[in-house]
Amino acid sequence: MKELFEFPPTRSNRTKWALEELGVDYTSHVVSLPNGENNAANYKAIHPLGVVPAYRTATFTIFESVAIVLQLLDEHPAAGLAPAIGSPERAAYYQWSVFSCCELDPALFDVMSTRCICRPNSACPRLRNAGGTGSRRGVRFSQTPLKAGTTSWARHFPAPTLRWDIPVTGRRIPD
Amino acid sequence: MTPPRTQTTELYEWPPTRSQREKWALEELGIDYSSHLVDLQNGQQDSGAYLALQPLGVVPALKTADYAMFESVAIVLQLIDEHPAKNLAPAVGSPERASYYQWCVFACAELDSPIMMFFDNTMRPLAHMRPAGAQHDSALAERGRSDFAARAQILSAVLGDRDYLLGREFSGADILVGHSCFMAGVTGLIGDYPVLEADHARLQQRPAYQRAYGH
């Protein structure tokens, strides 16, 4: 049995999408973040940080959304969703897979957590630090719409690529 | 007769930043490589030539005869895959491989950010703050410390009853998390976690580590 521990539309959707692409038969467990189910002892036994996603099979339990997708794709080579081990294409595959969680997520989460989730007068240090040091490698946000060039990694991408126009319709996470 | 193709592997690094991960892996694997220092203090990372290789202007980057790539964790995954005889990664598709990926990603997605948040807001010289003119923020420093603590406790629990992250065998996951622990040592954050300190001391005994870190 394959079990996905998720809370849509968070990063657990990466894992869900991969499972659907691969046609894996799996069971979904929704871990309600607003209700604190992620901090319950029985979930922390699966994911000690108390975040989603986590994935459990008969032989292993893992977390980290990017790691789970890498593993799932390796387990289903016939689907052809990952280049051959040791090939130059595999280098690019690893690079962009890691880029998503180590470069894009922190930058986007800064924006999302400060502009979409935290309340206006929040004590959130990231919000208070608006336009300041940012949390990571010069990434910073402003109260004005995000434009190309406002983050160090964004300088090389055109504005439409970066614009955060996706309405946040999901449940709000309390501060 | 055609001359043999030159098999150059070029590392773009600035010790002791995260480019140490690649250097350590290259040394473990016995790969012949040439090193290019990218002087971060003098802005070489923002030169057009380097940005063509690494568009974020950070280290490391790696160039071979067949490809160029960046992201320290991705490079180590790739190098280890290219040298299966060295046994630094579990078999593809095995349950052990799942743990291997988990800890490799954990290094960059969970450990590096809080350590750097703490470093940036306590130890980074004000002349090198990003953006220029920013000041150390004690609230962010504390957040880095507490976020690191949650992750260090998880690692301590895992490493408390085994030699390496995957059990008895050293792997690329130990290189990647090991450098995060090096960063935690530089910032002093590791001091509260004796299991991690002991683990890192054991890693430092490896000849490849010593060659990479210049011990």
C-alpha cells in the first residue's frame, strides 16, 4: 500500500501529481494544517518536522517533496519521466529538481507568507523586514507588485515569468 | 589517429562555501578536476562570463566535456551516479535510495536556509550585507537558530544509533549534510548538538575531506 500524506494545495501536490502521472494506486491522508494535525504525535512519527508531504510504502517512509518525486520516477522507469542515470540529461534533471526546492520555493514562500497569509500588522519577522535583508541570499519583497529584478535570482527572467498573480484560494494558515 | 578526447572536469568554487560539497565529492570519487576560484569578495561571480555558466551568480558550478550544471546538491547526485563503482549511493529504485534522496534534499531544503539566516544576521560583515546597507536583524537570527534546532534534533535522533545517515555505509548524503554541519560549526550553532559534533568529527578524519577542506 502506498500512502500520501498531503494538504492541497501545498507542496504535497508535487508528490500527488507525480503519483497521478505514473498511475500509482495510492491512498491519500489529508493532514489538516489549520487544525494542527501536522503537529500530532502520530503524524510527527511519520514526518518529524510536522509538514507535508510524507509518503509511506510497505518498505520505506520518506519526506521532502523533491526527494519523493525523484524516488517515484526511479521506481517507474517505463514511464520515461527521468533521464538515464549518469547521462548528461540527468545532470539537468537533477539541477532543475533541486532548483525548485532550494531556489524557487524560498523566494516564492517569502512572498506568499508575507503578502498572502500573514496579517497586515503581523509580527512575522519577514514582514517586518520588508525591503530589508530578506531571509536568503538577497531575496526581498516589497509592498508593490513583484517585478523582474527585485530578487537576485530574478534578474535574468522577464517580468511575466515572475508575477505572482495566482489568487490564493486555499485555506489560510493562522500566524 | 585521433587524439583522445580531453576529459576535463572543471569546478567553480570559493572555499569554504557550499562549493566544498562538490570538492569533497570529487575527492571521494578520485576524479581528476581543475579548480577555478570565483572570488566572491571581488564580485567575480557577477561577471558576464560567470553568469553565463551560473545565472544566479553563486558557487558552485561544474563544467564537463558533456554538460555544465549548478546547484550543489544536484552536482553531487550526478557525480556519484557517474561513478557507481565507488558505492556512494544506494541502488536506483531501492528503499535505501529513498532515504538517500531524502537526506540529500534535506541538506539544501531544510538545513542551509536557517543556518544562512543565522549567519546573515549575526556574522556577515556589514560591508557584505545583501542588499547593501541592511543591518543584522536579531529576530531573523533567532528564527534561524530555532529553525535549525528543530532540524538538528531530527538529525541527532537518526545519527544517535548509527554511523552514517543511511546506516553503516558512508554515502553522498553524508557529504551534503556534512557540509551543512560544517556551516553550523562555523556559526557555532552545532555546539548544542553533541551527536552532530561527534559525527562531523568522524567525517573530518576522511582523507578526501581533508584534501577538500585543506586540513
